[in-house]
Amino acid sequence: MRRDVRGRVVLVTGASRGIGRRAAVRLAKLGAVLALTARSAGDLAALVSELKALGAHAEAFPGDLTVPADRERIVAETVAKFGRLDALINCAGVCSFGEFSTSSEEIVRKVLEVNFFAPVELTRVAAPHLTRSYEGGWCPAVVNVASICGRWGIPSMSEHCASKHAFVAITEALRGEFQRFGIDVLLVLPGLVRSDDLNRHLLRNDGKIHLNFEGAQPSDEVADAVVRSLLKNRTEKAVGFASWWVWFGKRFFPRVVRFFMQRKVWKYAKREKTKR
Ligand SMILES: NC(=O)c1ccc[n+]([C@@H]2O[C@H](COP(=O)([O-])OP(=O)(O)OC[C@H]3O[C@@H](n4cnc5c(N)ncnc54)[C@H](OP(=O)(O)O)[C@@H]3O)[C@@H](O)[C@H]2O)c1
């Protein structure tokens, strides 16, 4: 199946920067009508101007997705402005890099709030409109941008992995449930991605294992994969070599993957010991 997004209304969360912003630009070039959301109104306004200059239809609906009234308003304003909603791309998210022993309940709850409850509850609000799109003869979809952390628990990313595992689980459950509404529920699993602003992406950055954030996969490539998932209706896509390696390894050689994860922790433990 190939989905034609020309003239279709797509709500993209996390559109102010990173993967979401780049996915929005790609969709605009394909002729989609963009409803863009994030908290940074200024960044969204700049993106809308950029997209309009390309001849695209786009509008910003700023808001905090952890606030129920904002989720309701964003969807209501999208439908009021464009008349319908055909696809939802759940891309907004945060990360927390650091050991569980130095974390707190507040951080765990905050990560779960943004990465799990917000997209899930936004999906609940959007679903009736997506059903209407199906009844109108299209193939609506929800694209959930999770992470390979949703398929394997990675040391020093415990809160993040918990949130993304929960997100992956509900994605799979809803995929079955939403069949009767004609809504496809798709999953994208990026690995480590280069951020536009690491300080805003990470709630904390005190992890001890080595992660090469600077040398990570460009967000352009991940945005491409997100858009391709929507166009080609890909049920699940691990993006980039690192993500694919963990995804494939979990299925066929989980002990090897576990060894590499443990080695990262041993290495940092050794570094800490020699420092003392
Ligand atoms: N970067 C990585 O290494 C990586 C790896 C795997 C998966 N992912 C996933 O890919 C997605 C996008 O990541 P990214 O690298 O593009 O991150 P990013 O550059 O930090 O962008 C995150 C986006 O989420 C929005 N956002 C955060 N909290 C929000 C809230 N409470 N309400 C509304 N919007 C909120 C941010 O906008 P405002 O700050 O303006 O609200 C921003 O637009 C996330 O779900 C992330 O977990 C990223």
C-alpha cells in the first residue's frame, strides 16, 4: 500500500525542532496540510513561515501536550481550521540520561508524562476524527515515534526505556483495536539521534556509560524514515544501524546484545575505579 498525503491533514507533535520539524518539512513538500504543535510558539511560527514560503498549507497550534486541555484544544483547532484530521505523528518526547541510583520519582514521572501519557491521550482525542477520515474513504494513521529503548532496556536510560516500552506496548495493542476504525497504528524506532539542542532534549545528562551524542544519526535520516513509514504503511521500523542491530539481536542473539550492554557498564565501572 502507498498512502498519498497530498491535501491530507497531518498533525505533527514535537514540530519545533529535531525529527518532528524535519518530518513536517518533508510532508509539506509532498503536499500534506500541516498542523504543527510543540510548546515553543516562536519556533513553530518560524516553521510555518518557512512552509508557507514553499507553498504549503500549515498552521501552528502551540501547547503543552502534558496538559489535557491543551491536547483537546490542539485537535479541536486543527479540525476547525482544516475541516478534518487524517494522520497523527506522535513525535514529541524527552530523554533522561543517567543511572537509576541518581534519579528521582519526579524524573520518572516527568518522562512517562511526556513520552507515554501525552501521546496516548492525544491519540484518544484524535481517534474519532481519524475514524471520520476512514469513513470519508482515506486510510488514516497514527505514527508513533518511540525508540529502540522501547525494545531493549539500555543501562543509564531506565526512565526513558520504561516510557518507550510502555509506548511500544500500547502501540501494538491499539494496532489491533483500531483495525475496526480503519486506523493504522505504525511504530518507528530510532537509535541514537543527533539533537538540535541536547540541553532541551535531555532532562538530565549525567549518565556514566559512553554514548556518542555528537556522532549519532542525523535527525534528517530519521525524519525520512518517519515519513516513509506513513507513506508505505510500515508497521514497525528500526531506523539506523545501531537500532537495527539491537532490534535484530534481541530476536536472534539476545545474549550477545546483553554482553555488549554489560560491557558498557563494566567499562564505566573500571574508569570510576581508576579515578579513585
Ligand atoms: N534524539 C534521540 O537520540 C532519539 C532517539 C530515539 C528516539 N527519539 C525520539 O524521537 C522523538 C523526537 O526526538 P528529537 O531528537 O527530535 O527531540 P528534540 O529535538 O528534543 O525535540 C523534541 C520535541 O518535543 C517537543 N516537546 C517536548 N516536551 C513537550 C511537551 N510537554 N509538550 C509539547 N511538546 C513537547 C519539543 O518542543 P518544545 O520544547 O518546543 O515543547 C520538541 O519539538 C522523541 O519522541 C524521542 O524520544 C529520539
